[in-house]
Amino acid sequence: MGRSLSRALADYVVDWQREPWPIRWSEVFGRAAPLVLEIGFGNGAFLVEQARAHPERDHVGIELSWTAATHLLRRLRAAQLGNARVLLGDAEVLVRWPFAPGSLSEVIVNHPCPWPKTRHYERRLLTRTFLELLAERMRPGARLTVVTDHAEYARWFAAELAAQRELESCHASAEVPGIAGRLPTKYQLKAMAQGVSIHYFEWHKHADPSESRAAATEPPASTQTHVAREIPVPTLTLSGKTAEVRLFHGFRPALFRELVEDRDQIVEVVVKLEAVYLRTEPELGEPVWLLETLVHEGRLHQQFAIDVVARGAKLLLKPSALGRPYPTHGVKRAIWCAAAWLQSRHPSLTVERESLGLRAPPERWPADTPPT
């Protein structure tokens, strides 16, 4: 695609790691309109047809495969559509962070990977927990459409739907033989030509009884004028006398693990303090250490730096502009870990103030043994 690919990337791919969370979709599209999400858009033909057929709606596609994304980018570039955008990455991460609660008018999943082997079931995306996360991001009355040609997956998915609390079928049964007016995907046409049965699920989020029938067809006012909430930067201040030149003397990579409950499931948070570098601020005369950090929170990965700024007898710890991390639990824990490491080396240091809002984990690092 050459230069055409570069232009398509600039025009259609949203750099979600550089946008404020949740993303201000009205600013991305330049208008307030119902927002439709397709998870796993494959070759992109279905998304393009939907965007072309419904110019009154804005369409966002999520895809992990770069090869698949290039097909969609070609189609979008050729069609010159202004109401479609692309997010590249893991679906669970991209549903959880860039979308505000109640922002989605419709969600579409065409032929999700069935992971047919029993030992691979845990890799399936549309679990009860993920469905409840989706429901949080959907507005009342918003529709979820899932299509699969895999019979066993359809049975499993029907059970997952029955186990969640926020969505209900648009029909008398969990599954229906077809959806009126729906265009089949290329994959679906191929399966049908081979005589494979197609399974359709059309569910919606419980409607707010206070909403009128007319209101259910328009995005709520909160979606039209949504402004992402500014999140305070997490900081921690240590006070106490230290020798600046020996502040990180003997530093070695340090690893910390923690299990955190999130939406009825346990998520492992991994923090790694990888390397430390000293720089100076000529205009301020303050020494600043950059602590290279890696944080894994389930499927979300962030690599960034923590600034450790020496101000007299105090040390200010905060996320650096390097990497632009989002202040998630794991990022806050990383700052806590950096402070714990410093305290293990300099026992005179005490926490003067902090805005992390974290509980100490059950097991702290021993004061005389830095983490390894």
C-alpha cells in the first residue's frame, strides 16, 4: 500500500495509547452520533458495508491481526468513509478502557474464534465476565449481535449468555434461525455453501423503563456531550535524608506480583522495575532519576518511566511523560514498589503524602532485602 497505507493509518487508526481514556469519540468523528462497535472485523467488508449503509452512525472496529487491518484500511481508503475508525489490539483491553460506560449503541461480533479444543476454552472471548463488561459499555436498549457457524461454540455461548445479568434476548429463545436485513459476511457465505448451519444471537441490554420508545433510537444526552473525566496523576512523596549520589546504588531489576479482584475474577498484576537512569533538569537544577518500568494487568501492558525527583530532603515519585502511562491500579502499584525499594535501601525515608489510594499487599518486601 505504500504511502496509501500511511495515509489510511493517519485517517482511520485511533492511537488509543495516546488518547485520554475514555476516548472522546465525538471529537474523533467530529460529531455526536450513535456509536457501533464491531469486534474482530476480519477482512473488513462487513464493517465498510455497515458504515456505508448507515451514514448516521459512527462505526469502530477492533482487530488484533495487522494483516486483517490492512484489508479494512484499503476498503476504507477506497470508499472514503468518514464514519469509521479502527482500534488495533486486544479486544478485552480495548473494550474496557477506550469506551465510556453507556457509550455504545450496538455491538457486533461475527464468527468469533471458537477455540474448539477443551483445553483452549479459557481463550474464548465472549465469556460471562466479558459480556457483563460489554453490557456496562452499552447504553440501555443497545443491541448485541453474535453470529457463529460452530455448533458447539453456539451451545457454549448460549450458556454464557444465560449466566450473565445485564443482557436479554430480543426473541423468545436465546438463538434464532436468522436476522432480517442482515448482510452475510464472506466467511458466512463460504460456510453456507458447504452446508454448515449458521447460529444467530440477537440480544439487547435491559432498557431503562423511564426511557421512551423514541429515546431508545437516539444516543443519550450523556453520550452526545461526553467529556472524559480528568484523572489525577498518582504521586508519592518520601521525606528523609539520603545521599543523592547513592540513591539507587546497587539497583537490580525488581519484580513484584499481586492478585487483584476485578469484576468477579482474579487478575494478576505484575510490576517490573527494569533499569534506572540519572538525568538533570538544567533550568531547575533538580536531579531526576528515570526508573524504567513494565506493568502487566491481565491483558493490559504498559511500559513507561517513573520520575524520582530530588527536592531538598524530599523525593517526589510520579509517572514520567516518557511512555505516557494511564494511571491504572498497576501503575499506582509500580510507584508504590519504587518507593518500597527506596525505603528498603534508605530506612530513614518515610511517606509524607501520596495519592495512590492503595492498600498495602498482604506481604510487603522485607525492609532489609530489596525485591529481586
